[in-house]
Amino acid sequence: MTGVAGDRYLGHDLAMAAVQAETFSVRAHNLAEHARNAIHTDAGARAAGFPLALVAGVTTYAYLTHPPAALWGLDWVRSGGGEVRFMRPVFEHDLLDCVPHVGADGTTLVIDGCVGEGDRPRAVFSAVAACGVTPPPLDGGERLRPMSIELTGEWGDYGARAGDTLAIYAEHGIVHPAVWPALANAVVHTQLARGSWIHTRSIVRHHALVPISAVAVVSAAVVDRFKRTGERVVLDVRIEVDGALVASLEHEAIIALGTSSGA
């Protein structure tokens, strides 16, 4: 898994951990704020060739984080991470099963997001117990405008409103890990997207627990642009609170949809 290292749970230990991890099932839905991107409305999705509104990738990610966070607790929220890939849409009202198992490499807890028994995964999250070294500050790329966002309102209780029932975030007054790609999405939406757009992939690294109501400064640079089922960008993202790094991401999105957008 490019850019993510985790070696605290290997071989037998990880296998035992995966046995303890439980499937999390949830009825997927979009939050009101996601209507800002028309792909998350029925009308906008149909205009792009889909039958129903696509559930936001960051919401699907919130569901996929439930098994590793339930298994590893605050340690994972503080210093874990992983790579999420969205292969096929999750639609509004789908019953999504987040099924954990040990990855083929023996070093990751893989969570498949499936809709119905026998369904090919719509999304896959390869979680690691520890994300490895802290990356250096942004250097190079097409620098974007920094954004300062207070982690209240839609950012403060994102996981609970999305449908993640894990209680540790409210109990400890901390931000849900899905907020980190959501902040990267805010950069995409406000500075790069042209019309409807789709979040396709993220590598997410946690570097600290963050209290609700903190002010996050989001810095990002475009490090790649290419065309595949539309125009895509890859961002290098750093999120800081009070000058300290709390999360870093490699974040990919389709910012201009092609004629057959099946991401």
C-alpha cells in the first residue's frame, strides 16, 4: 500500500485481531451538505448517467473506519490510517456491509464495503494499526489556497450524523477520522472541481487526536493531473491544528466527469 506503513500487527497477531473485528452494517445515506455536489442528488446523478444519488465517498469511508476503530480504539484514531479505494458507487439507501478480513500481504486489516451477499466490493479500506513516520511539509506541486475551518457543525459530528454508531468520538469529544478526507474534499470542491465531481481514492494518515471545535488549517498541492474516465487530480494534503500536523493525505478525485463516469 503506497505511502502507508504498519508493522505493529503482523502475521498471527493480525489474524487474531481480524477474528475479533466485527462486520458493521449500515443503511447508507447522504448528509444535507453533500447536495453541494450535484452527483449526490438524484437529478445530478442521473444527469451523469447513474440511476440514483451516489453516497459521498467520505461517508462510505466513515462506515469503513468503524471496524478498525472499534478493534484498535483511540490508538488507531491517534496514529493509524490506511488506503481507501472506491470502485463502484454506493447509492442512497443501500445496505452496506463493512466486512473485515486480513489482507493478502498479512499486514493490513482490509474492510470490504459490499451491498448484499455475494456483492463485489463497492469500496475497500486497507487499514494499518500505525501509519508510520510523519511526512515532511509540502514541497513542490501546484500549491492551492490554504483553508482555515473550525471543526464544529458539519465537521464536528460528521461520523454520528453519517451513521457511524461507534461511541468513542462523542465520549472523548474528538473529531471523526472521516473529517480528514472531508476537508480534502472541501479543497477539491472549492478550488478545483468543475460541476459534479467524484472522490475516488485516499491514503489517510493520522498524527494526533483532535478535539471538536479546534480550528484546522488545510494546505494542499496538486501533484498529478491525468485523464481517466474524466479529468483527475491527485493532491498532497496537510492538516494542522495550532501549528501541529494532525493528518496527512494523498487524495484523488475526478474533477470533471467524462461521458461515461463509472468511478
